[in-house]
Amino acid sequence: MTYNCSKPKTMTCILPFILFFGLSINLKGQNDSLIKSQYDYIGRDEIYILNTGSDLKSNSKINVSELRSSKAAEQLFGTNYTAKKFPEFLSQLAFTQIKYNDGLVLDIPEYPKSLIIFHITSDKYTLFLKNGPAIKIGMKADELRAIFPKSFSKRTVITDREDWKGKATFKVYFSQIIKSKLVIEPSCIVFVLSGNNGVLEQLLSWMPD
């Protein structure tokens, strides 16, 4: 179907676009409401990764969303890492991967507003939330349930991925405040447990393709 949009523009011409725009906003609002009611969410700017044993009140802490250089990573975690740059044609976005062999990987995208991908696999690193809870590898299911009750209740046991087969996962979405409004993102943190009610084995941030 086509619309004659020659000047002067008429209401008949622009009405389909108004309806489509309104429908898009409505669907997005419904999706946000669904996630809010069924899952927990965390402000993208309200999480920190520190060496286990560090104090969240320390002046040296850096928000995860601000870990956008090797220098920033060194300030928190030291210099014992390897760095490798991945060009854009090998991925959706050019990024630098910073890897600490004791359990932390950071993928830092060149585009400054993109999500920083982190992957924690050891108890040497702790994920802190701005409001206080500390999360680290080895936590029991009951401890995670107390922090993320909605998301934990949605956990599923993996059957179709060989390296995670038999493990349970649940996700906690990221959120942002945009123009004074809470917006739930499609990106999230994935928590991987050793079994349905096992201990936390790894956690990683993730965004859809």
C-alpha cells in the first residue's frame, strides 16, 4: 500500500505514520511493564566490579559503565592482563577485550554508549549493586533468591547448550533513566548456577544481536 504524500500534506497522508508511531510506543510500554512485573532489573550505572575484599565506599571504585579503557581496568584490577582488539568486521562492533586469567573478562566497545560486556568466573571478583548487595561466585541459591526474587523464580535449566547443560540460569535486566522515565533494556546480566538450586558459578552481561 502507498500513500500520496505530495504537498500540501493532509491528515490522510500522515495518519498511518501517527498510528504506527503510537502503536510502537504502546508495545514498548507493554514490554517494559511485563519485564517490571516478572523480572528484577538493575540500573546500568548502579553496578560495580571490585576485587573481593575491597570496600564499595572506596574512592577508587569505578562504575562498570565507565570502565572504558585499559587504564581504568588497571586502576581497579592491576596490570596482569592480556588485551586484544577485535575489529568491526569480525563482530557487530569493534571492541577491546581485557582478560584477567584469574576470572574476569571485559569487552570494551569503541562506541561510548554501548554496553560493556563482563564475564566473572571466580570468587576473586565481586559484583556490587549501588544499594548494597554484594554478589560473588559461590553464593548459594537462597542468597540470590533474596536479592532477585522475581528473576530467580524464572530460572530455567539448560538442556540445549553442551557447556551449560544441566545448569540453571536466570536473568536480571538493565535499566536506564531517560528523560525522567525508567526504561527497561533488552540487555541483561545472566546468572549461571551449578543446578536448579545450586551455587553461582559464573555471571555475565549480555545483549541481544
